[in-house]
Amino acid sequence: MNITQIGRLGMLLMMASVAISCSDSNPLDSYTRVPFEKTETDDGTSDGDGDGAGGLFEKGNGTDSKPYVIMDGTQIKNMRSVLKSGIKVYFQLGADIDMAGIDDWQSLNGSGDFPYEIDFDGDSHVIKNFKCSAGDYPSFFGVLCGDCRNVGFVDASVSSTRQGIGIITGYLGLKDKGNGSKTGRIVNCYTTGEVIGSGAAGGIAGVLANSYDGQESYIKNCYSSATVNDQAASGGKAGGIVGRKVGVGGFIENCYAYGAVSATKGGIGGVLGQIDKNSDIAIKNSAAWSNMTGVDTSSTVGRIVGVSASLGSYENCYAYDGIVLKVNESIIIPSDESSATGTTFHGVAKTTGELEDIIVAWNPNLWKKGTDGYPIFQWSE
């Protein structure tokens, strides 16, 4: 082999070496690679913002970073279509939603073994004219395993002969056989309208359930002006915020209610109707403006908690000093108390002005004084 042939062979070997070093096991590398912002999202779409499940939503792919964005009543009905067993699906309101005319709402997670996990961010919007009267645990969610925050339900109407109903959810978390992912939280929410149930009815939630694996179910920074009526012939549980507490752990904090609360026969509380046997709850910084009525003489009425109040712990709980409590048309005159030792718990009476100041002071960045004397959120209608 002469010098010229050796030189050519060296050149060929060098070119082969370069080609090998530039190769990549990923067939999308080099000039064929798809730009990052156009790569497929978790649901297989090719839009950087997600295509909203093929147009079911404004945009998004149902993940934490790209929630499905809801802009109207049709899209809110589409939520059911994308729920996945055992996988948390994320939603966000992009506008106020009017649900007038949607009269066939079935709770999103209200049947079977309640497999769905939901994260719902209202983004300071409201849902108007929500109605539900069918299915188990009538409410928006049914059984909320996950989170609901930053939303108002305005002029809602929920009614049923079943137990465990509320405007936002029937059950907050699972009652039993759960784990940490089967707990629920409602934060920075409010409701107006009416709730008519039979067994456990609340302005926010029908039942506040168990805690699992160190994860608690709770309601925080919420208020309700909804009227609540439990029509059960016996064992009624009606509360301005929650009708019934089951299981251990969980809390209600920075919440108040001012809608009238009543039950045919059972426990009636301005914040919570009843704490079940072998259960507990912590109620902190909470207040009641609600007039309360028990129709049957066996009913028990408490400004804060109606039945088994001694099972709970309390801190800074107050009630309007003009609240009217009635049992079978007889007026109940409560005494102030900072802790519960008996069946009911009444908290400490305050004037309207005092209650306004107390509630706004919970977080002045969130609360403000309303024009009708009741505190509201800074973003409330």
C-alpha cells in the first residue's frame, strides 16, 4: 500500500468515527427531533397547552401544571367524561359558570367504591344556579376525595330524601376503607341557596369523614348563607357548615354560617349538627349567625354543635348574640361556653360588629366586611 492509499484509508476511518460519535439511540434526535413545546402531553395531545381532551374543555390535559380549563356549562358537564379511577384529575374555572337549565346533574363521585380523585380550583369564580336532586350523596362532587378551593356556589339548590348531602359535597373523604388519597379538603369556598336532606345535611358538606395515613379531611376559610333543613323522621343532623362528623381527625377552621338551620328530629348546630360516637373533630375560629329550629321535642340545638359536642375540641368559637334557638316552639336560652362538657356547644356570644371584626381579622387579605353586615371574601360577588 502506497502513501496515497494509506492517506485515503485514514480519511475514511476518521469519517466513520465522526458518524458513530454523532449517532443517538433516540430516533427523534438531530434534525428530526420534535420541538419541546410540541411534544405529546400526558393525554396524547400535541398542543403545548393541551387540547382540552379533544375539545371537551377550553384547554389543558388534566394535570397539575395544565388543568382542564372550564368556560361554560357544557364544559362543566364534561368533567365526568375524563375522570380516571385512582388518578387525580385537575380542573380550573376560567370564567363564572351559570348552570341554569342543567337539571339532571349527577354527583361526580357518588357511586360504587368512589374511585375518582379530583382537584378543582375555582380561581375566584362562581358557579350559579347549581341544582342536584338525584343519586347518592347529592351535591356537586358526591364524595370528594381531593381538593376544592377558591369557588363560590351562588343560588344553589340541593334536595333529596337521602342522607349525606351538601352543596359542594355529600361526603368529604371516605368514611372507611380509605387511605391518604381518599381524604378531602375544601378551602376558600362559599355557598348560598338551600339544602333539603334526610339524615345529614350541611351548607358546605353533608358529612366530614375520616383521616388516613396522616392526611386529614377538613374545611378551612369557608362560609355559607344556605338554609339547611334535615327532614329525617328521626336521627336528623343539620349544620350550617357540616351536618355530621364521622371518624377521627379532621377540622373546621376559619368558617362561619348565617343561613337558618332546622331538623324535624335530631341534632341542629350553627356550624356542625352531630359528632358520631367514637369520632372527634377540632373546630377553631368559627362562628354562627344562624337561627336554629328543632321541630320535635327530642331535638337538641347548639349554637355551634348540636349533638355529642363533648367529643370535639374548640378554640375561639363565637355566635351572634341575637340567635334564636327553638325546640318545639320553645325558646332555648343558651349560656356562653369556651369548651363543651355536654351534648351541645354554644360558644361565646358576640354582637354583629364584634363578629365582623373577628372574622375579617382571620385573614384581612381574604376577608372583608360585606354591605349586608356579613363578612365576605375579597373576590365574592
